[in-house]
Amino acid sequence: MLDRRRADAFAAADASKLDGVYAVGSPARRADTATLSSLAASGETVRGCTHMMREVTPVSRTSTRVVLRVRQSMRPYAVIGAHGSRSFAASSPAAYTVQLRASPSGWRIWALHRS
């Protein structure tokens, strides 16, 4: 669900759509906001920007935080602009540590780090 919302933000090049993805103040959100600003400035959007989760392993959990170890890959996607599109192949699986934080609306991403 969070990945789908993120993909919607990239498809629209609209950082406000990240509200339902990231925790307030999230460093991961700052990175995506910068990328979306760059895409919007160049008149581009991204189609198909989703991940395939291959493994998800809980590492730790409290009432307000969860840490997961995830193996994921990026599905094929395209960057579309006024002068055409560029296609990118699926990525190889890679390991990440994902930190989630509780919010009034459910779990939200705080940070992601390649493991």
C-alpha cells in the first residue's frame, strides 16, 4: 500500500501525495521530495515505479517503531516527458533496512538504508 501511494506520487510528480507514505520529518521523504521536484521542474513523471518485495523479516518492534530487513527489486519503469520516454529494466534484488514509525493513520516509512 505504501509503495503504491509512492508510485502514484511519482506518476503525478506531486510531492504532496507522499503524505500517506512517509512519517512527518522523514529523511526518506526529503530524498523523494527532492527527486519529485526535479522531475516536475523538467516536466517529467515516472510510470511503474514500484518494488517487488521478495523477503520481509521483522528485526525489532515497539509500539511506535518497527525495523524490517527487506529484499526487494525495482520493477521495470519509464520516465516520461515532453520529448518522449526512457525505459529502465527491473533492478536486481537488494537488501534494505526499513524503519517505520506509527502515525495516527497507520505505519509510515521513516528511513531506508541499503544493507
